[in-house]
Amino acid sequence: MMKSIRVIVLGKLIANQDNPNKMSISGFTRLVRNMRRTDNYEPILIRRCKLNTKYYQIINGYHRCRALLQLGYKNVDCIVWDVSDQQTNILIATLNRLNGRDDIDGKINLLRLLTKDTTAKELSKLLPYTTKQIEQLVDLRKIVSTGELKKNAKGFLNTLVFFVTDKQNKVIEKAISKLGEQVKDIKTKAAKRAAALTVLAEYFIDHINK
């Protein structure tokens, strides 16, 4: 596989329509803030277009390209790979999904280092955590021992990902909307959905045990 790093005109990069990876508005906003703040970014992974060799297809880095465009960049650093259609599709299907899992102790230590120079509120604008989550993570080290830390931290550190059909999603959303009063004091949408899903699960467990 031929690899090279080149500076390429941003306008010559074309998105891959088969890429299933989507970023939330808040996630994209954080990406832009980080790139503006550091003026650094991971090079875009691309390949030359077959039909028009003057252009390049993005394999990995579509959202970075959008952020760079918004920030006013004209040229971008790219890694050019000479790969087939099949190899490209495999890369697209895996590059955004092969992620490790954060070690709780390591995550907390890292956040403690960051909060020495930056407030939790400012960090929440750059990281995928709310101000309250950052404060809770940092405070965990002060409150509990390492053994208890992993036990107590699980409640809000675990990531749950699953896929549903449109029909299933409508049923789920309808059920969650019925719990408005029970989650009205929770501010973020993600936290509300997590709380509502927990209430529904507890309700189900209580009824099957009767």
C-alpha cells in the first residue's frame, strides 16, 4: 500500500457517500473549538478518485474537513493511500469503530491534570463531558478509594450503544416522553434519556418479579 503525506487544496476533497459515521452538533462544535484552539489536527486519510483523478475521496476525516472549512483553511494535510474500493469500504466500516475503552483511573487522573489549568466549564466546551460530569469524575478520587472508585463510577461511566428500527424508535421515544415529570430536572438530553431508560427498565423488572 503506497502512503504519502501531502498538502492538498481542501476543495479537491470529496466526501464518501457510503460513510455511515455521523457527528452530533455538540460534538462537531467541540471539534471546531479544539482545532481552533490548538491549530492542529490529524491529517485527513484520502484516496485518489477514479473517475476524476484531480480530486480525492475522503476515507477518514470528513468532520475534520468540515471543521477546517469552517475555520477558513484553504489547504489541508492529507495521507494518500492507494487502496481499492473494497479496502476503502472496510476502512470506512472500521476506522470510526475500533476504539479502546478508557481506564477509569487514567481518565480521572487526566481530568485532574486538565482542571489544574482550566475550569470544568471551559473543559466541557472541548471534551465530550458536561461540566457536572467532569466535576464528579475529578471529585471521585477525593471521596473513595481506588477499589470503590470502579464500583461507584460505573453508574455514569459506562457507554451503552444499540440499534433500533424506525418503528422501535417511535415506541421508545413515546415511552420516554411519558416520563417527562420524572426527568424534568435533568438538564442534558443524553442524561434525560439515560434516566428515562433506567426508569422503564426498573418498571419492567418490578412487574416481571410480581
